[in-house]
Amino acid sequence: MFEELTRRLNSALRDLRGRGKLSEKIVDEALRDVRRAMLEADVNYQVAKDFIRRVREKAIGQEVLKSVRPAQVVVKIVHDELVQLLGGEASTLDLSSSGSTVIMLVGLQGSGKTTVAGKLALHLRSRGKKTLLVAADVYRPAAGDQLSLLGEQIQVPVYVASGKKPVEICAKAKERARREGIDAVLLDTAGRWHIDKEMMQELVDIRRKVAPDEILLVADAMTGQEAVNLAKEFDALLDLSGVVLTKMDGDARGGAALSLRAVTGKPIKYVGMGEKLDALEPFYPDRMASRILGMGDVVTLVEKAKATMDLSEQRKLEEKLRQKTFSLDDFLSQLHQLKKMGPLDGLLDLVPGFEASGIVVDEKALVRVEAMINSMTAQERENPKIIEGNRKRRIAAGSGRTVQEVNQLLRQFAMIQKMVSGMGERGWEKNLLSMRSKRRKGRVYR
Ligand SMILES: Nc1nc2c(ncn2[C@@H]2O[C@H](COP(=O)(O)OP(=O)(O)OP(=O)(O)O)[C@@H](O)[C@H]2O)c(=O)[nH]1
Ligand SMILES: [Mg+2]
């Protein structure tokens, strides 16, 4: 789903993440790519423009640019704004009211109304709700049969009344539902190829007569901005309660999903992910945003890091970086923070200076490093420069490692120290470059 959008957003943000320190210019460049990616995905022009403006306002803030992990923070801002764009909180059907909840499905021909009716009926049935499907499409000859077949398949009763008008059918079905204590009534209305007056009038009449609790527009996600315009027109006449976007399993580019809420103010409640009856998903803006960014992992990591790392610890660390007093003790406490967060994969780039230092550390290496640092005296950890021959041998023996490994650790720590002490200064980028070339020569821990 939305592969191209994901790919392009990813590459725009990856460039950003490759840099340690950000400037307005760098952020603007990345956001320009993000905007281009959105437009390519057929996101409404104004929506994309406003989105970028909001992200920029937050991302250019001094606090963000000066933070230890500015790029990650920007990625997080993009993610959070994406969640807002998609509607913020998830919004699904509300069946809590007593009596029968009437849900009316409207939309163009072939958009997937009947399929969604079946999917919702199955979904509700599995939640233990008594459901009634109503065939309110009397124009297409096979429409009633199609719904009856569906109903049989999922064992949900279907109300069909040939020879009657849709308005009457819906009203009668509602009555029956009340009599039989049915929880949810799904009205499957007729579609047309395009919006026409007659169809709209019929829908308005049904709405007036049965006063549905929900009116859901079923729209094909592949039609992009057309789906958004359609939602605007249906909403003007029917006051929609939400939208179901179907065929998200196809090659929809994402424009409809990303623009709908902002343009119409109406939430996407469900998405259709296939022809089968279980292919319906509630729409969760946060999950969708992570999926679109293709970096749920990164966002989770930042959240995790935020949750795990004590904020005051972080401040202290930042202060130390600034004052160039980053010691082996600080390094060790960073490693502990890391371990608390679980699997190491991808976590290291959250540690200031680590990614750029070129050190690759797996869990086992971490244990070795920890053992060596633990074998040092407080004085040695504070000032590793004093660690000479004898001390090295003692540390190696104490931790069950070799003197070479101790040397290696000290060299790398010196590298990290140099790295982080350069942060916030002009020499930083030069520093980074030299570290990168060292990285190419070979990774140290394996
Ligand atoms: N791939 C995919 N196909 C879908 C999805 N939803 C519906 N379809 C297919 O789209 C076609 C039309 O679906 P229907 O449910 O009959 O559409 P409708 O809106 O009821 O159409 P009319 O009753 O003619 O107005 C069918 O072939 C469905 O299988 C979906 O989420 N993914
Ligand atoms: Mg139909």
C-alpha cells in the first residue's frame, strides 16, 4: 500500500537522518522532497502545502535544531503531523446507543458498497451484534440476489422487498429491526456512475425518513482526489458521518486517504483491503502514518527512547557534551539505557555520536565492553588517558578480555569523545567526514 509514497518519504527523511546537525536549509530541502512526494501521491495541493508549513514551524524551532538528535525529532514531527492529517484519533462505529443503530452506505456504482455491507455485517456479527442487511438497490436487477448470497455466506439475515421503493424498504426494515431487537441495520443503497440528481434525492429522502445514525460514503481509494471531491458533494447533501475507503490493497497512491479529512472534515472509519469479507480494517491514523512512513520502527524507537531515557539524564548528557566532559561512565550509562530498551538493532543511532563513530556493536560486544569498563577504577573511567600498560593488563585480566580489546575500546571511546565534543561547533561536519572515512576502513566490533 502506498509503496511509492513510502519510498519517496523514506528517502527524503533518510537524507535528513544521515546528518547529525541540522540547519534550516537542510530541513527545508528535506521538506521540499516530502512535499513533492505528497503531490506525486495525489495529495490535495493546499493540504500538502499546509502540512509542510506546520511541520516546518515545529521543526525549525531552536530546541529541535539544538537537540542531540535533531533529525529523529524532525521525523517524529512529520509522523505526528501525518497522524493529525489522517484524523488524529481513530473513529469507528458507535453502537452503544440502545435500540437498532441504522447505518446507511452510499457511493458511486462499483465503489464497494455491497461488499462493505457484507464486511461490516461480518465484523458486527463477530462482535456478537444482531445485524440485518437491507437491499435498498432496486435498480440493478441482480443487486438483491448479490446481497442475499452474501448474507447466506456469513449467516446474516437480508431484508429484500421487491416491488417497493427504496425509501419504503428502508423504513420497513428499520421497523422490523426494532421489533426483533436487532442491534445494527445496514442499508445497501444503489449507486450510479456519477452523481445525479435523482439518486441524490432518493438518498436525501431515505435519510429524512429513517434518520440513520451513521451515513458512510463508500469510496474507491484508487480514484484519488475524485474520491475527495465526491465526499465533499455527498457531505453537502447528506451530512456524512464518515468514509470507508475501499480497494486500498490496489495501487492507490495515498492521495485520497491523506486529503480526505483535511478537505471534508470527515473521518475515514474503515478501509477495504481486498475482495474477501474479512478484508476490512478499522482506520487507525497513527498506525497508518507509521505504515506510510515505512518507519514505524524509527518512530517507535524515538518514543521508546523518550520513555526509557530519563529526561534529566538526557539534559545532563547534553550538558556534558557541550562541556566536553563525556566520560567512560557516561558511556556506560548510555549502554545501560540502550539495554533497557531491548534489542539493539537500529538503536545505536539514537545514541549521540555513536552512529558517526562507525562502531557496530552487537549484544555480545556490549557485554564485553561493559565488563571492561566495570573493571576500571572510577578515576580511570573519568580520565581514560591515565590507562597505561599495567592498568590495561589489570583491566583485561579483570574482565576476561585481552589487552588488545582494552586498547580497542579506549581508541573507540576517544573517537566518540572527539566526535561528541565537536557537536555544536563548526568543526562538526568535518569531524563527521573524517569519522565516515574511518568507518569505511572497517568496523571495529563484530
Ligand atoms: N480489491 C478490492 N476489491 C474490492 C474491494 N471492495 C470491493 N471490491 C470489489 O469491487 C467490485 C464492486 O464491489 P460492490 O460491493 O459490488 O460495489 P457496489 O458499490 O455495491 O456496486 P453497485 O451496487 O453496482 O453500485 C467487486 O468486484 C468487489 O469485489 C476492496 O477493498 N479491494
Ligand atoms: Mg451494490
